[in-house]
Amino acid sequence: MEELMEILEQVLPNVDFTAEKDLVDSGLLDSVTMVRIISELEERFDISVSMEYIQPKYFQSAETIWNMIEELR
């Protein structure tokens, strides 16, 4: 989870990822930013994020992103 937080803080430095639970719904995370995060996740965690995972429900919070990573490992 620490590596994920580093990625998220690098991409969106002004967001409190420990508290934020609605990244997509609140507009903090748009499609371009999501693509940047996916690229970093694939490289850092050696995973492939398929189209079925490119949905808002997997990117609402650090926890939902982490759960997705765990599923893809």
C-alpha cells in the first residue's frame, strides 16, 4: 500500500488519499489522470489493468485501487 500511496501522491500531490473516498465522483480523478495512474500501477506492480477494471468503482479511493491491485496479482 505504501508504494500505491507514493504513486497517488506523485500524480495528485494536493489530495489527502487517507481521507478521500470519492476521487472519481468528486472530480479529483479524471480519465487522463486515471490513465497516468494505471500506467504507473502496471509498471510498479507488474500487473495488467484490463478494460473490465477501468471503471470508476475501482478508482474511488486508495483502498479500492489497492483492492484492484490485489485482485490482479
